Amino acid sequence: MSRIEARFAQLKKEGRAGLVAFVTAGDPDMATAARIVEGLPAAGADLIELGMPFTDPMADGPAVQLSSLRALKSGATLNKTLELVARFRAKDQTTPIVLMGYYNPIHNKGLEAFIAAAKQAGVDGLIIVDLPPEEDGALRGPAVKAGIDIIRLATPTTDAARLPAVLEGASGFLYYVSITGITGAAAPDADVVAKAVGRIKQTCKLPVAVGFGIRTPEQAAAIARVADAAVVGSALVNEVGAAKTPDEAVTRVHGLVQRLAEGVRSAR
Amino acid sequence: MNVTQRPNSFRIGPDPTGHFGGYGGRYVAETLMPLILDLEKHYLAAKDDAAFQAELGGYLKHYVGRPSALYYAERLTQHLGGAKIYFKREELNHTGAHKINNCVGQILLAKRMGKTRIIAETGAGQHGVATATVAARFGFPCVIYMGEVDIERQKPNVFRMELLGAEVRAVKSGSRTLKDAMNEALRDWVTNVHDTYYIIGTAAGPHPYPMLVRDFQAVIGNEAKAQMQEAEGRLPDSLVACIGGGSNAIGLFHPFLDDPSVEIIGVEAAGHGIETGQHAASLSAGRPGVLHGNRTYLLQDDDGQITEAHSISAGLDYPGIGPEHAWLNDSGRVNYVSVTDKEALAAFQLCARLEGILPALEPSHALAHIMRDAPNRPRDHIMLMNMSGRGDKDVFTVADAMGSKL
């Protein structure tokens, strides 16, 4: 059983949804990002989504764009991101880590080389924003062989005709993008999300995590009532951006994750 | 370097999945996938619809002013003392560049698809002006994304867009040029999927854009072929066009790709010189990668981060290139060369004085290549250049580069 499967099985047993915490590798710098990531499970994150910085994050709003730029400015690279994962994995063998990012840095490293390095580091899944099912075959082959899940995304524009294409070959969990828009945009309406998740669950056997626009414990709780996990990203990287020192960044992110986790855990 | 087998025809791409050899494709967020699949379906239907083509032809004739002239540049030919030089006068189109050909086609497509809002990105502002123009003509609200740096160097075009009723939104992220404007337009589109049509200005982006922009621009090459037949009774010996994303070039080249006697040359912007790293020559100095929905040659660093392009010409200041050009490069059908800012400026001034034509800085790059190449060719060598835009928008930049104050 993969770490992702085990974690969702455990959540099911506990009768609650999970909290997926997104932060960017290298934001504000690699050492601080490592401290942030290492403290996420204790703060209440059930899964970690780690952003791989990219110069042109086309589907991201200002918060994640700025986070990505801070990371690149501090010298973040794909290899250093993988080192961060390896360092985390040496201390924590159960919390799943999913890398989120754009295809070019992976394409640049070489697909086989990237998957081998990701496997070695202890990566559990990949969310590649600009790699829809039509184009992910070349990466999915080696990923499946290595036991790394390609996390597919469904969105409000993914209609009944499109959904089978998204689910074909999906593994780990399904990431439902709750709004049409960029990360950090307006909060989703939980009732609308509930209907969409219900529709998806008719054919999707994987757990469904919902993200985009969730920033408060109350919003996270509302999503936690209707989905298997709630993803929070922009609100967390905003905490990094607002911090005046690395220590403050660590404290702020962990503080918000604690409050979000309380929201998620009290939801049902 | 990717090796591409020599195909039976160079005009059959893309394949049904939107690839030209290993280039192109549909590398977009899932939110946009249903939209681009829908766009492809509608475009293919429109392409075979005689009524759509007739409507398009009508606007191209009466609104754009097509066909554009084929002009023998006699004094330039005499001055250079070699090849006989012709210009395809796309700068005479309504709005002053080839960009309008594509915009008319796409706005008719938007109308056909029932979309009610138009967005676009722009670099030099020519595509923004052309989009604002057709949006005004068809009564659509229109938002143009433009990098802050480009807004500064293309002020006249910004004001033109505003006069045409478009809202110009300054893009402050990244390098604040064309690539960032495209990021921001994609962000708008992903947010406003239900009513918005994104008019991409160059033959790049996710499938079907490289195909449909090329098809709408191929009117350039199709006309030129017939006009050359009339003027000289034969095909030209070589074609020359500048390349940023590559829409004017593919529009001229595509109808000639299967004419083996025609030598085809694309001219990239070498900026301050390839060796300085400050350039926009993605084929000469880039590597294949994935950006803005397609796999193509990109300027990127060792980590796969996109590096900033540089060119004096805002329209060429882009770190990528259309995927069909990437494929034509690898297959050897088109020869891609590069020209520096300085060489382009010299060509701009020469053309103004010898032909009474102020070329845009973009085709000034093509012209600069001709200045190098034409003297080495025999007098019966016919060289056809795409004069893709007029230089009025560039007078401030040129004055600045020449040390004049306006």
C-alpha cells in the first residue's frame, strides 16, 4: 500500500477528512522551507503538497507566483527541492509528499532521471499543472513503474464527457479544482462543491481532495464535510511572504496549519 | 537536438493530437482542456464551411484591404547589387501589420462559438491593436494584457488600443514583457472560461492555435505566390521573414513549403548578440521545452527555468517560438538565422531612405538579413521578404537608439 493510500485509509478509519498543506520548496529559502515542511505533520497536515518553483506559473495567482519568485531568487532548483524531500523522508516515513509544479523543469531534467530521483527522495505523487492526460503518457510510464502517483485534476469544466479521460490512469487521489480560476482566488461555495464531488464520486473510486480558494479554518471545515481532503496553499505562502524573519515564517505557517487542522478535524 | 525524418510533405502538420513531429501539443491546465477541444471542433467545422470562408474573405477584402501589394524594391535592389528584392506589403493592411489577418479570422470564430468577451496578449502592441480593432468592429468588450516594459516602449499603440475601446491591463509579473502578458491572459481565460475567447496573436500556444493562426496567416503566402507568378512568371528563389512567435513567417512560408526550389529563411532576434546571452533567438540558442501550452524551443537555464529574452523589437522579445518552426528547423526545410538590434536599426534606416517605407523593427530584422545575403546572390535570384508591419509605432524606440530626443 502506498503512503497516499495508507493515509486516506487511516483518515477514513478516523471518520474525518484530511488537510493537505501546500508550501513552496525554497520559500523563503531552502533551509527555512525544510523547517516549515518538517513541522507540518505535527501542526496537523495530513498530506504535504510541495511546490516546485517555476518562472512562469500560468495557473497560479499572485500569492503562489510571489512564493515561486522568492524561492527562485533564493536559489531554488528542482534538485534542491528533491533534496528537501529526502531530508524530510529520513525523519518521516508516513506523511505523503506530493510535488506540484509545471512540466518544463521536469522535461529539462529528463523524465526517467526525474522519476528515479523523485523515487529515491521519497516522493509519493506528482501534480503537474500543465500536463493534462493527453500529454502525460511519457511521464506516467516511468512514474507508474516507480510507484509514484500522477494526481489528475478535475475542474468545474470537466463535464461528464471529459471525466472518463481524466480518471483513466489516475491514481493516488483526484484533485478537484473547486473554481474556474487561478490559485488563491475567491472561495468556493461549499454547496456547489458538494454537488460536484458527489457527481465525480459516482465514477471515481479514488479519494477526492478539493483545493483553490480555501483560506480560513471555517472554509476548510465546510470543504471537509463534503470531500476527502481540503487543500490550502495561497493562504500559507502568504504567511511566508508576510514574515519578517525566517523564524517568523516557520511560526506563522505552522500556526495557520494548526488552526486549519482544527477546522478540518471538527467538521464532522 | 531532435532528429526528424524527412516527411513526404511539409504541409500536413499538425497530427490529430496537435503535434508537429515532437513539437506542439496541448500542455494546458485541465480547466482549459475542454475549451481548446471545443475550439478545435468549431474551427475544423468553420474551415470547411463555405459561408464562414466567404464572410472571412469579405472582411479581408473590404475591411483589411487585401490583397496586400507585392512590391519590387528597386532602389534597395540596386543598392545591394545582387538579388532582386520584393516586399509583401503586409504593413499596408488596416492597423499596419499582418496581425489583423488572424484577428479577423478568430473574431469570426468567437462569434460563431457564441463567446461575448475577447482577451489577448500583446508584445509590440500590433496584435493588441488588431484585436482591439476587431473587437470594436464586432462590438465585443476587450481586455489586452501587455507587459509594463512593453507599455513603456510602445506608448502610441497603448493609446490606440484605448481609443478603440479596449482596456489595456499592465502586467507587472516576471520580465514584464510578452511572455508574462501571455501568462496573465491564460490566467484570465482560466477564470472566465464561460464567456471569453482568447485571441492568441502568434502561431504558438496549445493546439489548435498554432494551426489556426497559421491558416489565417497563410493568405500572405497564397497571395504572394499568385502575385509573383503574375510579376515574374515563376516562384521566388528565396523567402525571408522575421520570427518572434513566428506568425508572419509561417503565413508566408507555409504555401511554399513543398516547393523544393524555394529556399526559406527565418530571422530571429539576436538582441545584443547571441554570445551576450541577451537575445531572443530560441532556435539558435535555446533547447526544446514546454511553455504556454506547447513543446518548442525555449530560452531556459540549466534548471529548466525560462530566461528573459531581449530584443529592441518588442514583437520579437519572446523566449519561445511557434512549434511548427521548431519542427521545420529540425527537419531542415527552413534555415533559421539571427540578426542583432544594431543590424536591424541600420536596416530600418536604409529602408526608410531608399524605399520611403518605415518598416517596423520586427521586419527590419528580415531586411538586415537581406542586406547581408542579397549582395552574394545573382541578379536573377528573386528574394521575397514579408514586410510584416510598419514602423510608426517604433519611432520613439528608434529615436532613442539613435540618440535623438523627440
